[in-house]
Amino acid sequence: MIVIACILSFIFFGELNGIGIGTIISALFVGKCINIVNKYFKFLTHIRNLQYIKS
């Protein structure tokens, strides 16, 4: 996503614009945080699987 954001920034602005340290830190840590949440809150997986149950 960061690579796409950088490419679009160069296409539309001609320079790297809007990609800061916060964007990079978010990209690195959001996935890890989601994995921790999924590990401790297993009921979310059960709720997600409910959509596949045919009635």
C-alpha cells in the first residue's frame, strides 16, 4: 500500500507528498495488532463464519 501511495503521489503531485513517518509506522504495526486481537478474541472468527452458514 505504501508503494502504491508513493507512486500515486509522484503521478499526481510530482513529488513525495503525504507519506510520512506515521504512514510507515501504521503499515508496519497494524497487521501485528490485528493478529494479536484475532488470537485473543476467537469469537470474532465465529461471528465472521456465520455468514457462510446456509439456512
